[in-house]
Amino acid sequence: MMEILLVENNPGDIRLLREVLKDGHVQTHLNVVTDGSEVFDFLRHEGPYKDAARPDLVLLDLNLPKRGGHEVLAEMKADPHFRNIPVVVLTSSIAEQDVKKSYELHANCHLRKPMDWDEYLQLARMLEEFWFNLAILPSRAQKVLQRNSHFLSPASSNN
């Protein structure tokens, strides 16, 4: 099960992403927080998030109440406990200064939000293929190593 934290305040975007992920090939659990302050309550297991799972991936909007996405990104990447969680900025802004700032703050990717159902479906498939099938996430590295240990063992090199 892949844990995703969606930081988004638009109910329509939340609903669409939840629906397209539900139909994916990889089993996911979508956690949602709706403002920039809630992110750290979630990550630190505070308040209503005391039992929250550590996310494998964060999908972060830039336009959030209380704390903007770039502020959240800067704080996450400055904190040694959270900096290795991949963050995909998923926002409507493709303004050069927003894209540049996202990467300066060490976002793993900056994507434009889809405009319709088909684009959301395509986005979900792309996220699933890259982040859950191709990329080795820090949270999954040990499992990948265990799954592939027969390729790395000395006995297998003699064959």
C-alpha cells in the first residue's frame, strides 16, 4: 500500500484525484490535508493525525490557506525527518517564478494541475508508473532490496 499525502484545499480536485487513484493498478491510500499548517500536524502525528502513516509521496498545491505551498516545501526540505519524502508540486501555476522557486526549494517535480477527468486519469497513471513502479522511494528501499536479494547474493553470482 502506497501512502500519499495530498495537500489541497479544492474539494473538486480532491474528489477527482481520489477517484482516479482508486482505479489504479497500485493500491494507494490517499490522505488529505486542506491547509499548509495541517501538513506538519500530519507529519508529526499531532492532534487528529496521531495514527497517520508516513507518506511515501506528497502532492502539494501552492495556493493554500494559512501557509503557502512554497513555505511548506521549504520547511519540509529543511527538516531532516521529512526531507527525503518526495514532494510533487501539483498546482495550477506554471508561472516561471513559481516553477523556479519549487525547484530551488528541492521539489522533486512541478506539475500543472489537470483541467479535466481524462487529464487527471493520465496524471494518476503517470504518477503510479513513475513513483510507484520505477522510482525506488526511501520508504520502500528496504523492501526492494529484500525482493531483489537473490540477484545480489554471492551464491547467485556463481551461476
